[in-house]
Amino acid sequence: MATFTLQVFRGDATGGGFKDYRVDAEDGMVVLDLVHRIQATQAPDLACRWNCKAGKCGSCSAEVNGKPQLMCMTRMNLFEPGSTISIAPLRTFPIIRDLVTDVSYNYEKAKSVPPLRLRPPDADGKYRMWQEDIDRIQEFHNCIECFLCQDVCHVIRDHDEKKKAFAGPRLFIKIAGLDMHPLDNRDRRAFVKDSAGIGLCNITKCCTEVCPEHIHITDNGIIPMKERMADEFFDPVVWLLRKFRGQKATRTA
Amino acid sequence: MIGRVLKDQSGRVGVAARPPIAAAHLRQDTWWALPVTVVVMLGAFIVYSTWAALQNAHYFVPPYLSPFYSPCISATCLHLTLGWGLPDVRLPIIGILSPAFLILWGPGLFRLTCYYYRKAYYRSFWLAPAACAVRDAKAGYTGETRSPLIVQNLHRYAWYVAVIFIVFLTWDALLAFRFPAPGGGHRFGLGIGTLVMWINVVLLAAYTFSCHSCRHVCGGHVDSFSRAPVRYKLWRLVSRLNEHHPLFAWLSLFAVGLTDLYIRLVSMGLIRDLRMF
Amino acid sequence: MATAEYETHEHDVLIIGAGGAGLRAAIEAAAQGVSVGLVCKSLLGKAHTVMAEGGIAAALGNVWPEDTWQVHFRDTMRGGKMLNNWRMAQLHAQEAPDRVLELERWGALFDRTKDGLILQRDFGGHRYARLAHVGDRTGLEMIRTLQYHAIHQGIDVYMECKIERLIKDGDRVAGAFGYWRNTGKFVLFKAKAVVIATGGIGKAWKFTSNSWEYTGDGHSLALWAGADLIDMEFVQFHPTGMVWPPSVRGILVTEGVRGDGGTLKNSKGERFMFKYIPEFFRSETADTEAEADRWYEDKKNNRRTPDLLPRDEVARAINSELKAGRGSPHGGVFLDINTRRPADYVRKRLPSMYHQFKELADVDITREPMEVGPTCHYVMGGVRVDADTTAGTVKGLFAAGESAGGMHGSNRLGGNSLSDLLVFGRRAGLYAALYAKDFGGQLTVSSAEVESLARESLEPFSRSGGENPYAVQAALQDVMQNLVGLIRNQTELQDALVKIEGLKERANKVRVEGGRAYNPGWHTALDLRSLLTVAECSARAALERRESRGGHTREDYPQLDPEWAKVNVVLRLKNGSITGSREPLPQMPDDLRKLFEDRQ
């Protein structure tokens, strides 16, 4: 057993600061256990979201020692016994109270993504897909919507005004998953460029670094979407051909 | 149409107040070590390669040609990559400026627009961001949506150019087996320089063919892999390489610099090339 | 009084709970063209469905063409020891395949067969490989698919909103009262029909695979509104939960581990399940290790391994091994998949189990066995509903998913939960919408009643008693774990009821600090009311049923009793107290009854 000092952010939009709590940790405990211990013994009104406590629901996102992570998957044995650990709410989103933030930005953005549009089924009325068709997108489907990638993304973290124009890494892999879906026949390249603002991403890969599901957000999601967008909008050969034929770029249907 | 969904948290998008925490970051680890390392390494390479390109000398010692000066396509070169009846290109600029500058833009552009190097220099030089959850140095930000950075989207064309360079460097590496014979003519041989040039070209090829654009061109654009088995195989291969793209980016960078250095030192007579046979 | 202020929203159909059942209900109701409100305690997409691992049971026949709804129906009834509502089990087996295919058309990506169809996996109690799945994270795929489909259907979603009480106008449900967790402000939903899809009650136990949300809200709301609950004595203890480290004790280890080749062993290395094959399943279960091993490769000519007996059987067997002192170092048994399957296979088929053990317990399951033990997982009991329409016994009230009773009888088969959510979620949405459309009258809600509920909810702030809500909750969990656990007896159950009464007293003295905005102490205090209610329901029903069947094992009545096979224990509120009675089970028609005679 070891004792830690947890510096937990307490407060809301009107103000607040870090408050120290001394907490004991037993074998195998995670940061969330200590936060629960504070709730049960020292500060019953300490606000914190959580559900599954097994890294599956993505509710307990916070910034531990300045790094966005899931509190339920951050084991205490990563820290020096007796050390001081800061726990802050996700700093990219508006604060509700203590460790709870208003993550509706992500839900609003999700609504804007053009949904799956099914291609016609096979002749016998069935849809067939093979494992090789879906391996790539199944990776994106592992997303637990913890929004750590959204939180760490500097485009919106440090440039609040970009929230209007930028969907964020979570939504880029959502869009990629739909665009690469073998049953889907919708073109999302104009959407990803103009509405989702993928050009704002400068692929500095913090989203990938913090993803608790180890999804290769940048390499397998964002960059392939940038390449697909380049096919449509930044390929001079295609552009010349279009000029020559008098065609316009295809638009999202 | 999208319905009136999610009345939940007032549907606020980016207007309400953030947590009132003033610090630019709360990280306690040595997050600055990585960007500093990148600055030092990339800086050292840029300084060395510029210096080497300015030399316009000591880039060829038979049969080794420095990758900074390949392909040698001008008659004023110390060495001709394309001899054999092909016309000599005589550019007036040669002589004033090192031919290396005619060449280095190709691989340079490929590295400059490379998805991995972009990450590296946006972080280390631009400080946007210097490390994860560390505040951007500058307030304004437009990403790659405007000129000049919008040009990054043409990375694929830089890749096509880079592939051509791989062809030339492979040719150079083949020529590196062709030592001048004492009595005139050539004979097959193998020196440390040959090995150095082969390691260089293999690493450069690994870097070039692990490129994200290459991955897209080979199969990334396909939605239904089951209907495109060949492109699927190709894509899988490139995907596996792509996982190590950053590693290849650094190794090939060291390799190309060290290859030039080796040939330069041999040419200057400061070291002797060891012949195996 | 300023504090009792509330906002009002109006919908034709109000759905409480946004897990699989709630979302599916919302989609169906919206498709009927009525106005739909969907309320959830957490953020959208975080409901407990997300944690379902193994798969969705549906007789698609992609792996075994022999599999039909009749076989699935038979497996379900036998798994529930014939106490299931036969009509629900029938509808479930018949409609599950369509619901799964529908998910695929909404974008779900199930693992594939070689023919490009949905792959199905083996699970306990299912005769054929039947579970459509995505590795071991099927629930995540399901909820994400439903969620992203739903957000384009014009449904109003109220996130982080907790319903405290249903409101009635005469004998009809007229809406629901609750509060926003974010602000603590009160909210009234007026609705013609209310669908309860709130999930289970597992948070009343100490070692549970369930999250904080599982406080039996829907069960209590229905009971308080005058509806009947059935089968509340049947609580499923999943045989395989993590046992170490202590802070994750109870977290689920999917049955898919056993479906994909994992075997249970005791500290002596024995595959002990062979000692615990009950008469009921003897004819279809392998009795030698050799046959069980062969079954993995050749299912036609061999009987299935006893590791895949229904969950109640396996949980009891593990319990017996532990009592006999043949447990693992941390008080579980070993679950070993690394000897049968290569590391790559394990990582591909069971990625989140690999991840979970690696990160939480420092155990590499591709090299070492897991330590597992029973954990509270699921309640078979719930709101008594009409099989076809999911209507409860109060007008305008519907229920689906874990909060509805009857479908699973005394024990649920793995994989039947996700399919239950889809089949009856859809039915609940459909019939609630039709009910709302048909209802011509006006409903009035008394604002005095709402204000009094609001004042009642604020009481914990002004009490002088010094009880800590977390302490009361922990005490209740201890009581249920120790006295209403896997194995029960009369003395302990009676003791439990006495203790629950005591805890109710303590709950009335709970005091909370701080303000109303996102105050978990206050939320816990309010959740205690439903938690204590369902705990009492479960203990009372368990005391009533004097036999052992499925998820209800009585030391003092260890046998199946044919008389008890004919009745449900029904609970309802009479003059403010919960009373139990025995009521006859619906009788199966002869053509279905034949299915149980055909094969032994």
C-alpha cells in the first residue's frame, strides 16, 4: 500500500482550482479507484463521470499529470509511491463541474456526418462482405468515444474558434469507416474537406498517442482520408482532365 | 434531415467556458526532450547537406557516387550517370552552382511533404503543438488549408519523383560493383563503399515504399478489397512497411548523409576504402 | 417555492434508457411517425450494452444450416429451465435473425464466414454456433450502430437525465419526473406511453459486472407505478468474472473465451466441469475429456464440452470447487485458453480480454491462464409484460430488455440478451407508438404532485441525519453479496430482509453536501431508493420460491420442484409494501411442446 497526494480540480466555469487529497492505494488500483475513495470518504460531491471501469465505455476521461487518459486504465503503480498526481478535467470542452465537462461538441459533430447509404444487395437479396473488406474499418469501430483524441487535438484545444469548422479525429475515423465501408456508396470527400475541415489537421498524431484503444487514427484514418480528398481535389492530372472536359468536381450526394 | 437531436447539454458548441486552468500544460514528464532531439538531428542534417551540396567536389570516387549528386546528368559532372550515347545536358548554371542543387529538390520535396516529417517539424519547429496537451506557441492557426501549406496535398507527386530517384540510386549502387581496372577497363569488385551504397539505397527504398501516398495509390483507395485481390496484397505489404515509416525516415536520412560523408572522406583521401575483393 | 421549479417536455412516447433496447425502441417508434424522447442517465452510447462481449444469438444458419428458430427456442427454454414465457422465447427466436441483418444494413460489421456472411460462435447452452459477433466487443458494435442510426431519425435525446418517478393520470401512465444530472434542475416529461428500458439491478451486489447505472431504476419505477414484477429471485451470477486485482473484482470475462476453446481448471489442474454435469443436460454433454476435445473440431459426431453448460450450472460448479479448497491463489479457478489456442488466435478473437487482463492484472492470457470466479451479472426478472406488445400491467407502460421479465425464465443463455434487446426493443417502440397514436384522450399531470416529488428529492440536502450515501450503498452491497448470493437459504434471506429494512431507515437519514450541479453524493442518495427496492424484491421473491432452479439456488431446497415449474413469483406494491404471490405460467401450445419430446 502506498499513499499519494491527488491534486484534483474542483470548480466550475465561475472559478476553481486544484485541491489536495491524501489517499491510500492498494495493490492493483487505478486512478479512478482513488477518485472514488475521495468521493466516499472526503468529498462526496466530487463530480466525475464513469461507467464500466474496464476501459470499454470511455466515460472517465481526464487529464492525469497533464496527459489525457482514462482514469480506469491508469494504474497507480505507474507513479512513484508518495508522489503528487494532478487530475484535471478535459480542457478542450466547457466545464460543468470538477472533472465533468460538456462534451456535446462531439455529439453535434456526429450528427453532421452523412450516414451509410447502402448499395443494392447481391442477386439473392443478401449482402456479402469478406473479412479483408472490413478488417480495416473494424479497427475504427473499436472507438469507445472517450473523446480523448478530441481533447488532445490542438486544432480545437488551442484554437477554440476552429470548433465550427473542424470535426476532430473521432469523427475523421467515423467518416473513414463509412467511406471505406464495402456496402456504402456515398462519396464523402467533399464533406471531409469542406465541412469536417480535415485540412486543419496537421497530422501531429497526438490523437493516436492518447487513444486508449490503440487505434491508428492518423495513419489508418486521417491520412487515408486526406489521400482520398487529394484524389478528388488536389490531383493536377485529374484537374486538367476535368478542365479539358468541362466537368465539375463530384459533390457529396 | 437531421432531427432535433441531443437537447441534452444545451447543444453548446465551443462557446461556453473552459475549465479555469491557466497553465499552458500540466505535464510533469520531459515532454520537450523529443522536439529538441528532432531539432538537433534535422538541423544537423540540413547544415551538413547544404554544406556538402555547396562543395561541388569530392562527390565521386570511382566507382562510388554520392547520393547528393545523383543522377549526374551534366557533362560537367565528375561522373556520368547516363553516358553511352545519351546527350550531355549542358546547363549554364553548372559551374556556378553545385549540381547537387539541381537534384536535392526532388528528395527534399518528398521529405518536406512527407506525412511523418510534417508531424516532426510541425511539432519541433512550428511548436504546433510541441507535445501533446502542450499549448500551441502561436495563437492563429490555419493548418494545411491555405497556401503555402495546402501544397502538402501534392505529396503523391513528390513520391513519384522520389521513385525515379530510387531507380537512379539503384543504378549507382550497381555501378558501385564496377571498379576501374589497373590497366584500363573495369572489373567486378566489392568495397565497403559498395556496401554503404547498397544499405543507403535499401533504406531509401524502404522509406519511399512505406510512404502513406504509396499505400493509397497501391490500394488504399479501394473500398472492397475482396474484389481487388492484387491491390489488396500490395496494400497489405505497403501497410506493413508503413507501420515503420518514421523509423525508415530517420534511418534513410542518416544513411544518405553518412554515404555522402563516406564517399567524401574517401575522395579526400582522409580514409581508405577497404576492398573485399 | 423556487427549488421545486421544473421544465416540461412533451412527447408521444418517452423511452427511459438508451442501451440496446431503448435505442432500438426509439428508432422503431420514430419510424411510426410519433414524437419520441429518449432519456438516459449517462452520455449517449455509454449504456451497459457497450460491455456485452460475446455476441448476439440468432439462428441465421450461416455456420450450421441445421440451426433454425425452433432449435434456438428449445435451447432458450431449456436454458431457462422451462420457466420462460414461451411466447416471448418464440418471438425472440423467430425474429432475432432479422434484427441482426438489420443491424448489418445500418452499418454494423460482424466477423465474416468464408462465404462472406456473418460468422457465428459457440456459446454456453446453444446447440449450434449461433452468436453473431465482432471479436469480443459485440455490444460496442451494436450500441454504436444503433446510436449512429438513431441520431438521424429525429429523436430527442436527453442525456445525463435521471428519471425519479413515473407520473400517472388515473390508471394511465402520463409521464415521468426527473432531474438533470448536470444542473440538478428538475424536469417533467409528459408522454402518452412510457417504455422502460433501464437494464438491471446488479449494483445491489458487491462483486458485479454491472456499472453504477444498474440500480434497478426501471424495475422500481414500474413497481411504484403499480405494475407487476416477475421472477425477481432469478439473478444470474456469471461464472467468469475477474477476481484479481481487488479493485476490478467482478469485471466480466466473456463466455466467448470458453466458446473459443477455453477450459476451466482447478488448482490441481483438473477439468472439474466433468464432475458437475446435471441429469438435465447429460445426454447432450461430453463426459470424457477426449470427446470434449474432439467436439471443438467435429461438432456433428461429438457432444459439447461441459465448460459450455448454461451459466447457472458453471457458476455453481465453480462455487463448489472453491468451497472444497481447490481454488486459485486469489480465490477463483483457472480459465485456460493458451494451451488450446495460439497467441494470434487469442488476440484476434478476444482482443478486449487480452487488453483487459494485460492492463488491469498484468496477465498475458496468451501465455498464462486467467483467474476467474462468479460475479453478479444479470437479472432474469423484471416488469411483467405481454409477450407480443411488451405492455406492462399498467396502461401506457411498456418494458423491454433486462428490465422486462419472462423471456429468459430462470436463467438466461449467453448471447440471448443482445438479441432480446433488439427483438423486444423494436416491439416496445412499435406498440408504444401504436398505443400513443390510438390514445385519443387528454392526460393531465398535477403540478402539485410534481412539486412534491421535487421537494422530496431535495430532502437529503436539508436533513440533520449524518448518514453517508456511499456507506449505505456499500452496506447494502455487502448484505446482498453475503445473504442473497449464488447459494441461498431461508435464514439468510430472512436476515437479509431485516437488514434491508434497517438500511431503508438509514437511507432516510442520508445527508448530502454541496450543491445540486453534478453532485454524485446526491445522485447516489437518490439511487438508494430504487436500489433498496429491487434488493428487497429479489430477496422477497427468493424467500418465496422454495426450490432450486436456474439462477436461484436454495441450500434448503436443493431440487427442481415440478410444482414450482408451473408458477411465477409475482411482486406488486400493496399499501406501500411489496408483496409476493404465485401465479400460473402461460401454457405452451402443443406444437411447440413437441419440440421438447423429439430429442432427448
